[in-house]
Amino acid sequence: MCWTVVDMTKYKVKIEVIDILGNRKCSMDQKVSDTYNYPEDRGKMCPSSFYVLYPWIMVMLTGGSFTEEGDGSDFITTGCPDYKHQVVYKISRTPVEEV
């Protein structure tokens, strides 16, 4: 049996810190306006946040949308699991140019 890897990535995904609730201080020292590009910066993010954001990132990468339950077709706003000082992220995408 032969396996072929298929690149399903249609978009570049950017994750931006847009707010920090509570005392406005993240326990992992993230700050408002910090940005991460997926997959290049995934090791720089808070692991707990990445665990929560990963399903949304996969939807964005493969062309899914959030028009019924989210903010729009090309972005979604969601937060980390820290209930005392939750970091709020905007996950957005831009199309990858085909070669």
C-alpha cells in the first residue's frame, strides 16, 4: 500500500491577541497585539491556548466558515481556558496563492 500526503492547506492563518480579561495580565506573558502565524509560530503560543484554538485553526486552514455560529467567514474570535484572566484571540485567514 502506498500513502500520499495531500496538502489541504488553502489559507494562511494568523492568530492575534486582541484582549486580556480580568486583571489584563496573562500568566504566560502574552500581550495585546501579539501575533502568531500557523504553523510557523505554534511553539511560541501558550500550550493551553493552542489546545483550545487548534480545531478552529483547522477549520480556517481548510476553507470552513463560521457564518452561522461565529464572527464571519474569514475570522473568529475566541478565548483561552483561563477563566481568571482570559486571553481573547482573533483567528483570521488569507488565501494562499496557488503555484
